[in-house]
Amino acid sequence: MGSVKEYFSNLGTGIASLIKGMSVTGKEFVTPKITEQYPDNRDNLPVADRFRAILTLKYDDQGNHKCIACGTCERVCPNGTIALDIKQVETWDGKKKKKLDNYRYDLGSCTFCQLCVTNCPTDALEFSNDFEQAVFTRGKLVKKLNYLPEKEEPKPTPEQIAKMQAEKEAKIAAAKAAAAAKKAAGANAPEADPLAGIELNDAQKKALAAAAADPEKLEKIRAAIIKAAAAKAAKKD
């Protein structure tokens, strides 16, 4: 009796499982197909916007990029994928400025960590989702991201030239005024007392005090003290 009951129990379980499987299969018959016919549909192939395929340097409509050649992306790259060639240029106002000369990016060693993008201070980099990067030689994976010619430094406007000239003249005038004030202060400053650096003994102090009322005698005593101090210093040397 027990075996018959077990038989029908297993039979019921099997039928229920069969019905469940057939329901899943039946749904797939009416579900739209999602098979991709790549590469025939590469023109309208949906690729996620967040997909990281290759690093690019952002250019605007005028062919300008925002890279300031600070080298941050090169320093934060964990495996040396990025290498920058930087040159120094002189701007119209005489200052030195770093400028990008060559931006090399090795796609073959990139781990797509995006540290270069997130650490760029000017938001000059981004990852595109162009995944078709297959090549026949390893060297072709090394890309030059600044593919457009680097533009020359802009020429100064007449307003900038006038402002720079005015600032230059103001600095010259301020320097001349400071020099004149220093010269005037030096001319008006009292001469240093020669006795200030001499250590006087009691006899010399008494002599100076006694001759305080007689300028001529006081001057002679002072001269004698200075002469004696000079002779003493020369003897030590």
C-alpha cells in the first residue's frame, strides 16, 4: 500500500514539474528575440554609456582641449599606461607656462580603473564606449590622444597690453619712490656715535663727565679715547 501511495505522489510531482517547465518554455515562444547580429548591426548596436572602452581627450567644437599638462593622470596611473611630453612656453606677459606636447596612452596595458578621469583637475579626459579596438600589432594599441595640432598662445589684446604697461610703470614708480624715501631717511639720520661701541673705564667716564661743560675739552677727550681704543684693537690683531 505504501509503495502505491509513493508512486502516485511521485507521479503528481513529476506532472507539476512538467507543467511548470512547459509554462517557461511557452513564454519563450512569445518573447521578442534579443539575438545581436554583430557586426551587421554595428551602426545601431546598443552599448551602455558607462562602458569603458578607450581613454580620450575631450575636444570642443573649436578644436581646443582643457589639458593643462599638470601630469596628475600620469602620476595616478597604477601601471604606467599614460606618458606625457610637456614643454615650457612663454606667454605674452613674459610668464612661463606648461603646455602639452604629446599625450601617449597604451590601451594594451590599461585596466580601465578611471583614476585618470576622476583625478583630472580640469575634466579633460573621458572614457568612450567605442569597443572596436582590435588590431593586428601590439604597437598600434599605443594612441596619441592629442591628435589635433597644438594651438599657439593667444596674442594679447590692446587692453591687455595697456594694462601690462600701466602695471610696469606703476612698479617702476613705486621702486623709485621707495629708493628716494630710503635715501632721504639715510640723509636725515644722525651719525652713529663712535664711542657707542667702546667700553669705557671709570677714569674715562669721569673725564667725560668733568668736561661736559667745555665742548672743546670734551672733544679732545673723546678723540683720545677713540684713538686709544683703535690702538688697542690693532694691537690685538
